[in-house]
Amino acid sequence: MSGFVWQYPAALIALIGVVVPLIIHLLDRGSARQLDFAPFHLLEDLPRASLRRLRLRERLLWLLRSLLVAIAAILLASPALRPAPLAAQAWLLVQPGLEEAVDASVASLSQRWGIDPGAIDVRWLEPGFAPSSIPAQARERGDFWGVLLAADTRLSPGARLAVIANPRAADLGPVRPRLSRPVEWLTSGEYSGSTPPGENGPSLAVYVDAAPSRSALIPVLTAAVDAWRRGLGAAVDIVDEPAHADWILYAPAGALPEAVEDAVAGGALLLTDSPAFAKSAATSSSEFGRRRIGSGLWLRQPQDWTALVAGSGDFAFPLRLWRDLGAARLASLPPGIAIPREQAAPVSGAAPRAAPPHSLTPILGVLLLWLLALERWLSGRIAAGRRS
């Protein structure tokens, strides 16, 4: 059941003004004076029905003005209706494009929660929470966490919530929210298109290159990518153009090539070593420096990669590259980079939230204008009746 709330209850003190029209009416009656009028027979000819009609209109005008004052006071107090929580037993929110996982997820949730599969309401993970029976609307990426917060407020405190989603960095807000209920996170595969992308995850396109003076590093960086594939089971593919890359490993000697800068500006992750990275433009950390380029990110490892060409036997080098690229996803991320499931899921433990109220101010505003126009019309009729 919906709840009625006052957003500014202190403004209701203005309801005292309702008695003002009554006071004016009584004072106006008390100020009347009796006058001797010789041609009294002329008043006897005035129809009594007209007099009664005039008195009735005056009383209606008084009531109408009192109502105007009351509505104005209520308008200042901003009444609103708070929608009641939905009486659903469980919601399964599905990101558009992942519908194929719904049937298996419903069966799994039904068994785990001990409820009938028909009690799990499947809806789209988008504002409005349209049922999955309705085709999803094409839309730009939005506030993923904001939609989950809205779902948390719409559901009753005891309802369960599950999500099928592979969110990307552009979908997330700056602060992970805390919901009043745990969220069951369901994805197809071990990772939600995230770091590291195992055999069940999507392939990452990696571009490897170096400045001409440091071209000896290209085989070393290529071997590191091969080590990811063999040692970590990562799904990575080396591409020939930086524009097609998700990750770029580049050994600079000066300024970055224009093609690399354009790829990073479009959302790629660039990892280099120290020689060409200006510390004054970076926000440094204990592991690497960071710099935004458009919607992408440039990371700098503090170690100079040149020593690797001499055969230093640094067997941890591929793992350091991998960890630095993975750690970059823990903070502010380029829009095109998918993130780990445990980073996308909101935490639980907050107090139950009430849905935001729907303000009645626009309706009252229209009613006030309509009554004001009616008061002006009735006042004019009374004035015309008195003159006649």
C-alpha cells in the first residue's frame, strides 16, 4: 500500500490562513450601517430569489477563497505518495544480450533458494525494469549501480535479487553502493569478461611494438603474451594494428606514435616502461604511474625493460605485466574494459530503503490555478449582481 508523506511538513502552519477569509467576511458584515431610504417600495419589488442567489454566491466565494488558501499551504508542504514495495518473491535482472543464460539461471536459483521457478520474476536490467517478455530497448550505457539501487528500493525487504550481467567500466559509478540485500551474481563462465579472461572468457586483443631504437624488446614482449596464454590459460590474441587492440604493450624511446595514442584515446589500456613517461603528468602509486588519454589509460611500470634484452633471467616479468594490467582495472577504468565480477557486484548490509516518493505538487499547482480562475469568475458575477 502506498504511503502519504509531507516533504516540508512545517509549511502546514500556513493553514492558519484559512480563517482569514472568514474573519474578513465577519468584519465586513459588522461594518454595515442602517440608513433611512425613502422609496422603500422599490426594494420590495426586488425578487427574493435574486437576493438568495446573491447570498449563496457570497458564501461560495468565501468557501472558495478558504480552499485556495488551504491548497496553497498544502502546496508549500509538498505532499507526495511513496509507492509500496513490490510483492515479488524474487527478481532476476538480465542485461540485454545475455538472455540465453536465463533458463539455466532460473533453474539454478529455484533449487538454491527453494522456491518455485514461476515465482522468479525475470526483468531487464535497465531503468523501468521491463519484463523480459517485452523486447529490450536499445540504449546507451548507463549507471549500472544506480539501476541496482533502484531495484533494491522497489523490492520488499524479504525479496531475493539475482543479476545476469557483464558490466563494463562505463556502466559503473565512482562509488560502489551498499544494498539492503545480497545479490546473486550469475554469469556464463568463471569470469564476467574480466581479468583474467580464462578459457570461458572473451579473447583480449593485444598489440606489441616498440620504438625503432628499442625494437629488440618486441620478441621479449611477444614472449610475455605467449606466457600469458600458456601459463595463465588466458585467451589473448596478438593483433597487427593498435586500433584493434584492447591492451597495448609498447616500449617507447620518446613520444608515442599517433596510432597508439589514438587507440588509447578510444579506450585501450597501454602499458610501457619508464623512459618516456612524464612523472609530473601521472598520478603515481607503489606499482605504476597512471595517465588518462581520452577514454583510455596509460600505465607505466617503474622498471626499465631494456635489461630484459641482456638475458637477465627475469622469469616474473610476464606475471608483473599481467598483474599491473589487472590492477589497473581496480580503479578508474577505460569505458571499453570489462571488470571482474567481484568488483561489479555491490556490497550488502544497508538498512532497507524506501522508494522515492512521487510528488503531488504538479497536480496541486494545476488545481490551484483552476480554482483561482473560478474565484475570479465568481467574484465578477457577485459584483455584477450587486450593481444590478
